[in-house]
Amino acid sequence: MTGGAVALAAMAARPSLADAVGKNAPNAIPPSEALKRLVTGNARYVGSGMHCNDVASGRAARVSAQYPFASILSCSDSRVVPELVFDQGPGDLFVVRVAGNFVTSDGLASLEYGASVLGAPLIMVLGHSNCGAVAAAIKVVKDKAQLPGHLPELIDAIAPAVIAAETKHPADLLAAAITENVRRNVARLNRATPVLAARVKAGKLKVVGGVYDIATGKVALV
């Protein structure tokens, strides 16, 4: 056996983490069902009829495994708590957070893990009203504001959404830029190769966007 053949045989023998979750796992559901759970949970949250109040329940069962039915790319804003917004308990959501809810390389890898290893059939990019990160990007784009430290790197990721929203001359640029930022990151995840795009094409994964209204608690799909 040649060296190349040996290497290929060794690679074939290695266990793969991808699709480790079985067909009978609790989160082995269609993407449409996962989205329905989020929408229904948010309706409970808005109506103050939340179900997930006992976070201790099922703690022992969660020691050995997790089966999140959705991944959430959320802003780091302290007023946005995905588990509360969607009335879900521990183990239900795989949450990645960064100020401005945009895709970073580490965040993308985390979402790939959530989809291919943990089996989450849905990703939601969750923006929110009065987002400080987007507001800062608007100040930089329009007023050439100078920001300290590594903040310019964050702004560089959000600024294209601000510029695109501004060309439409919206009455509320902040709201328009928040929505545009969500749309752009949904699009990026849909075409993210090799993991996510392939799962989307195969119907195993759906990527959607939403904007959370801090005042009302409601998530509007975009």
C-alpha cells in the first residue's frame, strides 16, 4: 500500500463528528417545526404566559448531551436574552452572541458546530430595536466618528448594512440599518461553504432573520 493510500485509509477510519445526532433525537425535526417553536414561544413571552420557569428541571439529563432545536446569532445587548424572548429552557437554544449580531469566523464555526454536530435544524439571526452597535456604525458612516480600541473592526462589519439602508432614504435609518444588517447576515450564512450551504441545499437547515422589539417583546421575521 502506498503512503497516499495509507493516509486515505487512516482518514476514512477516523470517526466524524458531523451528523452525530441520531434520527430519533429530540431535535430531529424539520426546520419549519423549529421556526414554529420559536414563533410560538415568543408569543407566550409577549403574552406573559411563559412555560419555562423551572430551569432546574432536567438538569441531570442534560449532563451527557444537548439537543438544541435552533441556533441563534444574537447581539450581545444585555436587554436581549434569547432563551427568555423565545420562552425556551436550558439546552433548547445554541446561542452565539456578538455586538451587532454579525457573522465572525469564530461565530461561523460555532454555528457550523450547532448545525452539523448538535443537529440544530434552524439558525436565526436576531437583531433588535435601538441597537447600540448599529447606531455607532451610523455615527461613523455619517459623521466620521472616531472610536477607540478594536471597535472600528466591529463597525467595519456593520457599516455596509448602514450604507445600503441609507441609499433607500428611510424615515428611520437606525431601524432600516438594523433590518438590513440582519438580512445581510442571513444571506452570508445561507452561502457559507462548506457546511451550512450544503445543509441548506439538502433541506436539513433553514436560516432566517428576526428583529426583536425591546419595548413590546415581539420578534418580527424579516
